[in-house]
Amino acid sequence: MRNFIKGGENVNVTLPYKVAPGGGVQVGAALFGVAPQGGEQNTVAAIETVGVFSLSKAAGAVSAGDKLYWDNAAKNLTKTAAGNIYVAVAARDAAAGDATVVARLNGVAI
């Protein structure tokens, strides 16, 4: 197939804001991934679009199997769909006081 570029598990993007190593990043309205190396705003960096990651979460408990959305203003995962993009499913329970949740990225925003 001549038009195949690569599998898509990771892609190079121009970072819309500074991202710490291992931080989540939303590019445009629907692309989300984790930047393993991080990077400065407007630099090109690879992001992982699928896989299981421990990411920061909003307050409140999360149960394994919950849909998780990226809150681009707060830079964390939340169970609140309104105004956010669907990016993952919780892979483990996380208590209300936990700062992070283990999430499986879905590779696409729905």
C-alpha cells in the first residue's frame, strides 16, 4: 500500500503549549496523546496516542471502566464530558483523593 505512513501509535505534533515529560496534550479539537519527552510550546514532539498511562485527574473517585475526558484548561482527566474530549477509559479504580488515574488511551476522540 503506497499511501501507508505508519501505525499511528505515536505521531509527531507541534505542541500547543509547554508539556512536562509524561504529560497529556490536546492538539486541536480531537487529537490527544501523552508526550513522553515533553517539550516547549511550538516545538515538534512525539505523542503516544494509545497505551496505558498514569495521568493527573480531577477531584472525585473514578472506577475502572469509567469514560475519561481531557479537560484542556485544567490539564487533567475528568469524568465530565461537557466541554471536554473523550480520550480514555479508566483501567483501575482511583479514590477521590488520588492525584492520578491509570487510563487506557483510546487513540481517537469520540
